[in-house]
Amino acid sequence: MSRFRPIFIVGVSRSGTTMLATILDRHPSIAVPPETQYFHQFLQEPDLVNPPGREGVVRFVSYPRIRDMELDANKLAELFPESQASYRDLFSGALQLYATCFGKTRCCEKSPTHLLHLPEIINWYPEAKVICIIRDGRDVVRSLVDAPWIHNNLVRHCFMWREQMELTRVYLDRYPDSLMIVRYEDLLGTPEKVLKQICDFIGEVYTPEMLEEGQSRVSPEWESRWKSKASQSVDFSNVGKWKRDASLPDVRIMQYVMGRELAHWGYELVDSGNRFDSMELFVRTFIYRRTIRSVWGRFRKKFLPVKYTGLAEKIRSGEIYGEKGCKENERV
């Protein structure tokens, strides 16, 4: 295969990943397919055959998320010798084929949860460029609470955002040349400036049509209920929506759980009321941490892959990915 320089967009869900993907998809050289969840879902299937072979290619293109790319299994299989195919070849070929179908030279994959798999991605693709978009956690949590496809437990969302922001800090220290942080608020406030910085990072030339409103293939039809605004022009009114929509008790909880990370990433904390309310906050979050989260954590540790349990701390210590932060993938 020719030199492969993929682009990845990652970040906590509801942080603007789809909006950024839609903007990059308008670039004349970049194609962005619907999110694949390849590392987070497909590669976690317990009965994958290695090497994938013809059967693996057919299974791959018919997988629920990847099916949205509408790839031709025959054309994909032709890209590499069946006897030498690996799951890395399979994914690389799919991205290249998708870009070629639309007359473009590079492919950018957007799956928010691939933030959890960044060491694997960089291990597979040392020349990859990863853009992590971050957003005020209070806006993220409020948006997740209202999302139709996930639970509405505010405290749980707060802990999830905090842990993934801690993880992002670890990755930024380990992969400074491969990872770029983009603030959602900066992208909406000064879009042309930020997009020029992104294009410099990925080695492309900024073009004005990236900011032109129009249809996009990034979001399949079945996701349009909650992603329809992503193809519209950037709207700065989406910044700080939590100030209008969140109740004071919710603001207290969000800042109690996420305050340290919010401050680290430059988000100003507000006075959320009486300091004596901190006891109530402690009790509510303690119950989550010591009961629900603890039980779920023990279940994950026993039955699910290790990457889902205490990820940030395990990577910091080198327990999972070693001193260099990389883990050899068994299916490469």
C-alpha cells in the first residue's frame, strides 16, 4: 500500500466532533465517512478470525457502523493480498477506498470513543494526525443528559468527562507531535483562524469552502435527529448554553465533580451558591463513586477489556501501554 497518513478526530461525545468532521469533509482533499467505531467496537468482537481473509472483509463491510460507509467488499479485497491481510490493512484500505470514491486523496476518521484507543491508533499509524476537540464540560454534560441515545445520569456524565479530560492530558504529554487540541469555543469564535491552524497541523492548505454551509456525508440519516445542526454554519450561540439551561443544583454538581479539569482547560468557574451545600454534593457524588460506579467498575474489570477500568491512571503508570505509551495490537 502507498504511504498512508490518516487523520483522526476524537473527543468526548457532544464536544463538536461531528461539526469539525463536517467542516473537514468540505476540504477538496479530505473525505470524512460516518464514524466507524472500529477500535472501540469492531476490534472488540470476540470471534474475529486472524488474518481476516475474504470472510473478514465481508463481515467488516456489513458491520452495523461500517455499513454506513457503503463500501464494495470486492473492491476492498482487491487492495491487498488475502494471505497477507491484517486488520490494520483492512481498516487502512477501507479509509483509502472511501476517499477514492469521492475523488479525494486523504481520509479523516471521526469516532469520539477512539480517544480511548489513541495508543493503539498511533502504534498502527505513526504518521497519523489526531485532532481532539474539547468543550466546556458543563455544556457537554447538559447536552448528553438530553441526548436520546444514552442515559441521563448527570453525575455519571460528569465523572466520564473528567476522566477523559485527564486522559487527554496524558496523551498530550506523550504524543505532542501527533495530537492537537482544539477548543470548541475557539472554533466557533474564530473559525478561519482555528481551521488554518488545523490545516497546518495536518499538512493541508486551508480553503474558504470549508466554512460554507451544505450537505455532508458525515452523519447517516439515522443520526440526523441529534446531528442535523452539524452541517449548518458555525453558531457561537452554542457556547455557554449551560448558563441558560442548567439549574443551580446541577451547576453545583458539575463544578464539584469537574471543577479541577474545567479550570485546567481554561473554563471559568462561577459562584454556584452556599458553601455549606458542599456536604450535599459530597453525599450525592460519594453514593455514585462508592456504590454504582464501584460495582460497575468491578464488573468491567472482571468481564470487559482492561482499557475501560481506571484508564488514565493505568496509562500514567505504564501498567497498560508501557513506558512509551504504546501497546502492540494482537491483530496487527
